[in-house]
Amino acid sequence: MTKADLVEEISSHVNLSKKDSGIVVNLVLENISIALSRGDKVELRGFGSFRVKQRRSRRARNPRTGTSVFVPAKLVPYFKASNELKSLVNPADDKDESQGSEAQV
């Protein structure tokens, strides 16, 4: 799904034009980005959480030349899906977990 698809979906479910829905989607994404740039954590209950993680410096290899290069430490955005989202994506996992817990009892 692209951002345009998301805007279309929102405008079809809510009484907003595509232009207004696009503004809403852009504002949500912009505010998530701003919060992460400040180092804040963003939690959307039932969906997941966004945060910034520190990645350590390391030695890596240039795949083209094979030479060793130094990669400095940096901050990277990180998303962790909620359990609800995970169960929607993998509905069989819920069944396996419930059967597994019954077998252990």
C-alpha cells in the first residue's frame, strides 16, 4: 500500500476529500518524524511503536573493492509491531501458541 492508497482508503471511509485526507496523513507522518528526531518514542496502541536506536560503530567491508572501512556510530529509526498487529499478520501463530500452551498443561 502506498501513501496515495492510504489517502484514498481514508477518504472513502471518512467524510473528507482526498486533499484533506492527504493533509491528515502528511501531518501524522510529519509529527512522527519530528518526535523521532527529538529522540521521543511514538506509540500507537494496537499498531506498534517507533523509536530511535543507537547503532554502534563497526568495521565493514566494501563489497566492490573488498577493503575494510570504518562505519561510524549513528542513530536509526526502529519500529516494533504490537502483539495485535503480529497476530493479524500471522493468525496461525495464535493457534499454534494456544495449542502449545494446552499441550504443556
